[in-house]
Amino acid sequence: MNTAVVPPPQLLALDWGTSSLRAFLMRDGRIIETRQSGHGIQHLPAPGTPGYQQAFAQIAEDWLRQWPQLPVVACGMVGSAQGWKEAPYVRCPADIQTLAGQAISVPSGLGPDILIAPGVLFDEPDELPDVMRGEEIQIAGALLTNPQWAVRSCMLLPGTHSKWAQIETGKIVRYATYLTGELFAVLSKHSILGRLMPAETDGKKESDPGAFELGLSTARSSGPGDLSHQIFGTRTLGLTGRLPHAALADYLSGLLIGHELVSGMAGSGDLASVPLVMIGAPSLCERYAHSLRYFGQSVDAVLDNTAPVGLWNLAMAAGLVGKH
Amino acid sequence: MNTAVVPPPQLLALDWGTSSLRAFLMRDGRIIETRQSGHGIQHLPAPGTPGYQQAFAQIAEDWLRQWPQLPVVACGMVGSAQGWKEAPYVRCPADIQTLAGQAISVPSGLGPDILIAPGVLFDEPDELPDVMRGEEIQIAGALLTNPQWAVRSCMLLPGTHSKWAQIETGKIVRYATYLTGELFAVLSKHSILGRLMPAETDGKKESDPGAFELGLSTARSSGPGDLSHQIFGTRTLGLTGRLPHAALADYLSGLLIGHELVSGMAGSGDLASVPLVMIGAPSLCERYAHSLRYFGQSVDAVLDNTAPVGLWNLAMAAGLVGKH
């Protein structure tokens, strides 16, 4: 250990989701050290508060012994109704000040409290409501490192529950969730479609770009309501031999991503004049970026996980760290 | 037994699907006697041909002992690649003559062969292919009892894999399958949406007509690609308290049926001048008929299972029974 010559950290940031806990020691908005554990909120060492405290202690106890005054902030499902303590949703339009102002605190069990970020609610009359928890901090991270996007931008966070968020003057003004990744998973695993798919085709790698693009083009030419017929096409394209069975997952993936793009782009205003920014795992972002290009839409930037920087932004807004 | 005074049957018709086997003793196009067993092709008493022969003997042996020359016809998954013997698909346009001409025979093990109906394939360039197996015989039944629909009609068979079939001059000229029922089942049972649904809400009964109609109206106002966002609404309507949890399955059901209707009606030509006929289980047909009325579309007729009459039609076309 050579900590004497390294400046001390200023923040401990926790990205605490359903299946994992990631801890980031930060200084000046940058990550000094990263740790990860499997203690997501559904995989705690014990039920309830003791489980959260144990999981936190296992990942951070030595850090807090060394720096007992270190502020701690967290985001993700740890603040859900099923989490350590519920941090209620704040309504759109929401910016980092709104989030910090409605964050809640929970005793860490090791000295400092943990400040947990709220989620964001979109709830307007005559529209479907929507919820996010965790993505708002990723967006706050992207806006901190690229303040030009705060003026106006569209942030796309692909995944199990993809989010398309519209940013104006630093605020999330509206957004929509698409169940794309989960729809792919349940259809592949639990519907008749999976019967023709070879077991190794788990959709994680694109084995047949032509089949993926057939899914995209099918989505592009679709009318309202067509999706469940086109989903059934996954089976009939295989039965008729038009696609090899190993390519059926690619067709389905392209179809579902394509439908998300058709709707998401239509709901994002004039994307020719507004930056489109993607945040997420690089391989998934690449698949989406390819799909967007296929639809004639360029992508202004692709960012990997911005949650740590977003948590830094939250800590600044809460007065826990200074401006860097 | 009082068979001496009853005219003998002319046909044994088998509706042999995945989960059950139904046998109909018929005369003059009418059912004399019905039997049912659980020996669907996935629930046979033994694997392969012996299992089919045993299942057939259990349900029909005494009948064939009494009338050894009785012709036997069958439809459904018994003719699939996973069935007793594969009866290949015939291509659209297909009528009852086409079906009879390409039906295949398999020895019943009790004397007569069984004539198994083929399925129907829709396979045109630049369109998604589609398959049906069993519905073509139900359609043939509806056309036999209501020949006026042969000129031109739209037949809707709602279910796990709903079919919208366009009939012209007695032929199925094109059709489309919608995965509606299966999509509802896998989303309710295997996705995050099920977490908010009370266990007893299995979607079989409509507990909240308002929630069902919210699903319909959401579908009606949707643009291309919107479905997976609207599906996520099942969760957010519950989380925000806009719908009680017990009503979420109704919203999802209305949404999925509504999407099917939007697309199916758009693909069925001018339904103001073409009869729309529904075939299927009465409770499900009623749910669809209600939805169609909500969309401003009347239904000309609702028929319960027409497979027995359709099998009679097949037997006539194959020369196994005379015109009645």
C-alpha cells in the first residue's frame, strides 16, 4: 500500500442494481479504484437491512476505516420499494438538482450515511406513465462530461428495458421505456419460437447479419399492430427454410430492435438537429448503432457506463463534494 | 344399445391436436356421438406409431368393431412433422379439393386407413411466410354450412396463434398469424409484468372492462413500433396506481388483442363489404367481438368449433362419403 503519496478519495459511489453491486472510489470526478460484488439487491448475504449493511461492509469496510468521513452516494434498485430504503420517484422535468433535493439517506452501519438517488417518473394525463431508476444517474453523468448535450439531446440507453430520454436545458423532460431486451428473452426461452432456435443461439452474438437486417427491414416497413404477426415470422421463416435455424434469433433481435427504433425515433423530435447519444454496454450499443445507421440515423456519441460520473454529479449537487 | 333402429354412421372424424383428441361419429354431415381423450400428440400412451394406434384404439375400437368399413379422417397436429405421419402443407390458394387431393393416409391398426388433412402454407416473395394446420379444416366447415361466405369473406380464428384468413371463391387466398395468446401467456408468466399481477388473474376472465378498453384504446392510437413501450405500460400503470393490480392483465389483454385487430383489419381489405366470421371458443370469440365493436367493426357470425363439419367436407371431397 502506497496511499501516503496518493491524494485521498473524495467520494465513494455505489451503482447498486438487481444482480450486482459496484463500488467506485472517486476523486475530482474520476475513478481511482473499482470493486464489484455479486450482492445485488436480489442476492444479499442476509435479508433486509443487515444484508445491505453486510454487503456494503464487505465491499467498503477497509476504505471507510481509512477515510471515515468519505461521503457515500448510491443509485439503482437499492432505492426501489424492494431495496434498502425507498427513494421515491421525482417527476419530469427532472435535473440533477431535483434528484439531489429528493435523495434519501440510510445509515450505512459503518459511520457515514448513504445518500440514495431517487428514480424519475413520467406521468402526464392521456399518456402512458413511465418509470426509470438508475438511468437518470447515467444521464447525469453524460451531461456532466458533455455539457453541450444539456441544451437539447436525445439519450438512448439500450437494454432489457431500453430508455429513450429527451433532454432540454439539463432536464429529462420526457422519456419512454421499451421492453425490447426482455421481450427477446422471454420469447426465445418460453415461447414456441425457441423450439427452432439452436440452444447455443442466445442472441448475445450476431451470427447472421443478413437475418438481423431482415428483422430490421421488416420492422421498418411495418404498420401499426403488425409486430405479433412479424414475431410469428421467426417460426415460419425457419419452417419454410428461408432462414437457417441458427439465424432465427438474429431475425427476432433485428425485428424487436427495429420496432423500438421506429417508435423511439418518431417520438424523439427532429433527430437531424438534435444530438443522439447512446449509453450502455459497448457490444449492445454497437448493435443499436448499426441498426440506427441502417435506418439512416447517425449517432453522435456512444458512452460506456456513465453511472460513476453521474453519482459524482449527484454528490456535487448535494454539496458532498466540490466542483471539480 | 339400440343401434338396430339408428341409421349407421358414415364417418369417424378426428380432431387431433397437441393436447387432446376428439372423435366424432357423423352421419349426413351431423355429429351423432362425441368422445374426447387427453391423448394429444404430446400426451400419447406410448411413443411413436404404437402410441398413436393405442390412443386411436382406446377412443374408437368398439366403433370400428361394429362398423369395420367406417371411413376415418383426421386433422390437426397429428399431421405435423411431430405427428403420426407428416401431411405436407399445401400452398395458397387452397380449397377443400386441394386439401383432399394432398391428404395422406396412415394405417389405423384397426382395419381402415386414416386420411390426414394437410396444413396450408402462405409463401409469397417479399412477404413473411405463414403456416396453419387445423384451422383450414375449421374454415372448410364454416364454408360447407354457409356457402355464401365462399364468394368472399374474412375468417378470424382467435387463439394462442390467431389466424386472419381471406376467402375468395372457396379458397384460402392469404392469411396471417398473430401470436397474441402466446404473447399474453409468456409475458404474464415469465416477464417482469407478472410481478404486479395477482396470481388469480390468469386472463381467462375479464375482471375489469375499463382496463381492457384502456388497452384497446392504447392499441388504436398506436403508431408503428409502439407495442413494446405500451406493454411496459402494464407495469407503470400498476406502479403509479392508475390501474389496480388485479386489472393489469386486462389492460395487457386489451392491448394485445387491440394490436391484432388494428393490423388484421388493415390487412383484410374492405370489411364494410366483406363478411367477417369468427370461429372459436365462445368466451374468447365474445372478447374479440366486443373488441371489434369497440373498433367500429361488426361481426357477421360467430361459430363454435367447426372442425367436425370441416372433416365431413374433407371426406366428401375425398370421395369417402356422399354429398349430404
